[in-house]
Amino acid sequence: MTTMLELNDVHAYYGKIHALKGISLNVAKGEIVTLIGGNGAGKTTTLRTICALMRPTSGAAMLNGENLSNYKASQLAAKGVAMVPEGRGVFSRMTVLENLEMGAYHRNDKAGILEDIEHIYALFPRLKERRGQVSGTLSGGEQQMLAMGRAMMSRPSLLLLDEPSMGLAPVLVEAIFSTVEEINRQGTTILLVEQNALMALQIASRGYVLQTGEIVLSDSARALQRNAMVQKVYLGIE
Amino acid sequence: MTLSQRLRDIDWIDVWLWVFRVVIILGVVIGITRKLFFGAGTTYDSSDWIDFFISGLSQGGLYALIALGYTMVYGVLFMINFAHGEFFMSGAMASTYLIASTLAASGFINEQPILYLVLVTVAAVLTSMGVSLLTERIAYRPLRRAPRLVPLITAIGASFFWQYIFRGLFGSAVKAFPVPTILEGRVNVFGLDFLKVRLIVIIVSILALIGLYLFVQKTKTGKSIRAVAEDKDVAALMGIDVDRAIATTFAIGAMMAGIAAVLWGLVFKQVIFSMGFVPGIKAFTAAVLGGIGSIPGAALGGFFLGVIEAVGPPLILEGLGAPGAHQLKDVTAFLLLVLVLIFRPQGIIGERLAEKKA
Ligand SMILES: Nc1ncnc2c1ncn2[C@@H]1O[C@H](COP(=O)(O)OP(=O)(O)O)[C@@H](O)[C@H]1O
Ligand SMILES: [Mg+2]
């Protein structure tokens, strides 16, 4: 298996707050890997360092052997990295279609973009119905679909998802997660950040557990599901 | 509840605001009534009123063009760019001193009036854009993460800087802006009698506003500006170069200011290094009136302010017996600003300032 993403002893700070205390992890091509942890563990910060929205103070995030610190955040889409941010981050004053177009911002192949928009509409028929609607007026589930669709519009090889289940009803969470699996089957590597460990461990092949800026456990998803600490803290099983 | 308790529960600011509201409304009603039905002040016939209205519209078009710069920069940076009036001034000064007066002296102005206007406009727009891009790059970009008061004060400093630069370059005298002779006098359209330059200002400003609106709504660059206005981090993840989108925003605002500078020259026929201040403040007022951050709001606010300024004094202030009411344009404009800030801070169609995230 070829390693796609690799974090090596990454440290990151917000002012004096030491948010990441030496994170090391790797994601192989074609995998779904999950990073689980409670509120404030450092999950979002990890993704922000990967996307070059933050610079690690030491250590490095490598994509296919290249140090991502050498790039600006705006160059990563062209490198095949896409993120669905925490809280979805749709452009609420723009229409659904305009949001999807923004996802393809760095591309110039008009025909391919139109084709991909149709592909996203097939994946999420609701988005097609609402394509002319301003996206701030969509429901939470629809916004999550839009954020995922927008990320897919850049044809990413690596998709980073930050708590896609947050604030969604269980039925919708199921739908979102099966779409994540579908996206993975079509060839996109996925790093899934979640507090909802139950769902995340069901679709992932491997997982890391993050606590206050440190990886405390890493194993196959199956082993993590059976791990006593994970069961107690993240799965609510006594 | 005792009376004293009830009195204590009254919010005296609310009471004051209500009194203020009633006084304003009474003033407006009494003024208009006395003017229209009891012939207070000078007597105007209908062609005078149409004249007031048209000059208001054309002045409003100028405000609208300048207001766009304030509103677009506020949209992406949540910052009031107080140097924007100087972007307007720089275009007017450079195009007058470097291009217009030379072409007027050689007689080119009346041989090729259209080409003359095009050349002057190109010079004004390029200067305004250059000054605005320099200001953004040197004075504002390094402060992008500073507390909001810092860029605001820097903007005031930049405003003085450009005024003194242009004074140093071209001197402090009033300089005539040469107007082609074919643009002098009046023209009759649809039975309405226009000063030619007023008509040109109205048409050009409306066309420029529509063009800008289409640009922001339909083009890829326009959409990237809207994306940056909503969320810079997410916009960057889409592959948008945020610095470039912000610089483009400044450049477009300055382009509108450069067009306004030439139109201003046509109407007022003179330029001076300090000419950016009052139009800048007025256009800022227009942007707040319409709802700062909103492009249609700035356009609407500009025309609204221009018309109120032109029609308000003869209609309302003369009716109230104010002496020399036609000199009270500025009072009317700023009174309107104060009223909007008190009673409708989000502007005519804007969102609330306070609720906007920083
Ligand atoms: N913008 C910020 N400024 C200061 N501290 C922050 C900021 N964002 C996050 N933090 C802190 O960094 C730590 C990790 O946060 P985060 O990565 O958002 O956690 P998670 O996504 O796992 O909930 C927390 O202690 C949080 O309080
Ligand atoms: Mg988070």
C-alpha cells in the first residue's frame, strides 16, 4: 500500500495554547481512516494543518512525499486535497449551483465541470431540486450534502471530512456515511474526523484516537470497536 | 406597582428616540405642507422641481459610483476604507493635469471630443486603481489580522498621505477641468429639459452600476470575490487566491471612483487636491444608507441621497422657514445619515452591522 498522507510529529499552537502535541498518522491510498476524539481534542486543528490553513511549529504534513507547508491553502485544491469543513462552511449567500461551481474553481475544463455537476446531482437529487436556491436557506442535511458535493467538484484524491454527522438526525447521518463509502469506492481516499465513533468505526478500515492534542490509540477499526477504553469513552458501552 | 417604580422601568433613551421621531416627522409634514399649500419661501414652478430632481439624480449617480468602493471593501474586509475618497481625487487630479489640460491646449478636445473623454477616463481609472492597489498592498494587507481599529486609523493616515502627495505633485490651486463644447448647454429628451452633462452622468453611472453588478454576479472572478466576502478560509480551500481577490475588489472599487472622477469634472469643471473629502464622506453616507456591504444598496443609497439632498432643502427646509435653504444640502445629507444610524442601522436593504461577523 502506498502512503498518501503522512503526519510526522506535528506540533501546532494557538498563541500559547499547545493544540497539537506531536501528531503522527498516515493514510494509505484508497483507505477510509478515521480520527476520533472529544470536543477540543484537536481534530479540526489537525485538518487545518493538513490544509495549510495553519502552519505546524514543528513536524510536517506530507502528501505523496511532498511537504504541505511549502504550499498556500489555495494551492491544495489543485494538489487533489479537498475539505468539508466543520459546520459545513457553505457560501450561504450563493446559490447551490454557485457553491458547486466554486468547488471547481481551480479547474478550466468546462465540459468536465458540467459533467461533474450532473454527477453530484445524481448522488444528491435534493441539490438538483434546489440548485437555484440561496444555500443559506437549505436545511442542515442539505447543506452537508452541498458541502460534500462542492468538495467532490475539485475531483480530489484525498477528502478530509470534519464531523459530517454534527447536528444531523440519525437517518441523515446514515445517508451521509453511506455516501462517504460510495465516494471512497469510486476511488477517493478519506480522512474522516468524528465524535460519532460508532458510525465512523463502521465505515473506516483504521482509526486513531485523539485526546488533548495527542494520539492515544491507533488500530484497525474492528479492534478499536472492541477496545475497552474506546467502548467506555466513545461508544458509551459500560 | 407604584408610580415611582413604573417611572424607573421607563427606558429614557427610548422616550427620547420617540420624541425625536415625532419631531422629525412633524417637521417634514409641516415643511412640505407650508411649502406646497401656503407658498412659504421662494415659489418654484414644475420645471424647477424637475430640475431639482434631475440634478439630484445625477449627483446621486456620482455618490453611487463612489459608494461602491466603500461597500465592496467592507464586504470582503469588514473595514471602512476612509482613503477611498482619495482614490477618487487622485484619478481626477492626474487625468486633469497630465491629460485633459494638454489635450485642451492643443485643441484636440473639440476636434475629437469622444476620444478625448475616453483618454481622460482611461487616465483617471488607471491612476485611481494604481493608488488603491498601492494602498491595499502597503498599508492594509500587513494589518489584515490586526484589531479592527488599526486599519481604520491607517486608512485615515493613508487619506492624508495621498492628499499631500497630490498637493506636492500638482500644487494646491484650483485647476479647471476642460469640458468639450458639445457637452455645454441643455438637451431635450422625452419632453424633459436636461443639462447635457447631467444626462451623461445619469446614463454613464447607471450603465457602470449594471456592469459591475453583472460582473460580480456572473463572472468567475466576481463569484470568487463573493466567496471571499463570506469565508476566507473556505474560499482558499476552493483554490481562490484570497489576497488576489481582495486586491481585485479594491481595483474595481477604484475603477468606479475613477469613472466618477471624470463625471465629476464634467459637472463641476474644476479639481483640487482636497476634492476627495466631501464626496468620500457623502458616498460613505450613501453606502450606509443603502446597507453597507450590499452592492444594490450602495447604488440605491447613492441615488436616494442625491435626490433628498437636492429636493429636501427647497421642499422641507424652506417650508420650515430656514434661511438660504439651498445651502443646506450637506446638513440634509448628514441629518439623514444620523437618522438612518439611529432608526435603521442596517440601511435600506442591508444586514445589521452589529450582527456581521468580524
Ligand atoms: N481559534 C482558536 N484560538 C484559540 N484556541 C483555539 C482556537 N481553535 C481551537 N482552539 C483550541 O485548540 C484546541 C483544539 O481545538 P480543535 O482542534 O478545534 O478541537 P476539536 O476539533 O477536536 O473539537 C482546543 O483546546 C481549543 O480550545
Ligand atoms: Mg472540531
